[in-house]
Amino acid sequence: MDNSSGVGVLDKAALVLSALESGPATLAGLVAATGLARPTAHRLAVALEHHRMVARDMQGRFILGPRLSELAAAAGEDRLLATAGPVLTHLRDMTGESAQLYRRQGDMRICVAAAERLSGLRDTVPVGSTLTMKAGSSAQILMAWEEPERLHRGLQGARFTATALSGVRRRGWAQSIGEREPGVASVSAPVRGPSNRVVAAVSVSGPIERLTRHPGRMHAQAVIDSAARLSEALRRSG
């Protein structure tokens, strides 16, 4: 067997998964694609199904399972966080303001990485902070490209409107002035994964006195450039 790792059962399981990469397969199809004996192919496919790495379609054929998508998403998140540190630090240094990276989790958003302003008035959002999806420029970004039904639900009780999100999609960035917290302004832009889906939002935030009531004029381009760098890093590793 080519590409042998020396652990036979894993090599055979990898053969089964590779065979399913091209689409659904019956047991006979798996046997033909892998060269494995029928009982072996069946035993491995069922064992992989137990671990959700293989599933069945409506016709009972074997297909790749949901666990693989979960692992891929986790790997993507690791790559995102590994790249985020230097990108956020550069953004902070370019703008002189605190920079954050947010991901959506259900009806909330979580700060998963940050570079704090080194001195003076700060808008501190510690890593791990959970914030609302109903207000703030990064919430607008994480909401703007959602499917219509989820978008409609998310707008209920939000501080921003469907019209505002339409503008966000058109411009490619969002701003908020005292929306989440009085006296604080922010600018955000989308980070896109390999499939072009929005997976995170890059933000800078600080007091309105510094960012003014038009923070996008000052910082939108720097935030867009930082988001593009993260998106490119995800595409390269995807």
C-alpha cells in the first residue's frame, strides 16, 4: 500500500475517507475504490460512522461525516488566532487605538484576540469577553452577511436596522458611535474563510473624542486592510 504509515488500520481508514472525498459511495463502491476486502471496508466504514467521521445519505450510501467539518472549523480557528496577534498589533500601531477580533457564538460575540492601546484612555475588551450581537460595529459585520431568516431574527431588538446592514454590505465596513457603550466608537471589517463566508470581525475602538463621530473616515481603510490580511492567511492555509 502506498503512503503506509506503518499503522495498518489507520492507513485503511484513511483510504475509506479519501474514497468518500469524491462523493457518496455504496459498500461496493468503497471496495472498488479502496481495494479493501468487503468485510474490512464495511467494518471500517461503520466504525468511522460511530465516530461521526462517516455518515449515510438518504439512499444509505456512505458520505463524509459532520465531525470532519467540526475539526476543519477548529483548525481554521487555530490558524486565525495564530495569525491574529501580529495583524492586530500592526493595526493598533497604525491607528493608535485598541484592536480586537470577534467571532460569533450563537446570539453573542466573543473577543478571541486583542491588542490593547499602550497608554492613555483605553477601551479595554479583555480576550474571552462575551458581548451582545444587538449593538456595535463588529456585531453589524457578523450579522450583515447572514442568511435572510437569521438576519431577520437577529435584527429584533437590535440598535441597528436592515437598511444600515445593507450599507455595511455595500461599503464592506461598519462603524458605531455610542451604540454598545456610551462614549465609545468603533470601526469593523469582515474576515472571510476559504469559502468566502464571514468568520470573524476585526475592530478598532476607542473614545468618541479621539475617533470622532465619523470613525470610519479615520480608520476604515486600516481595518479593511487588516481583515484582508487575515482572510488571505486563511485562504492560503485552507
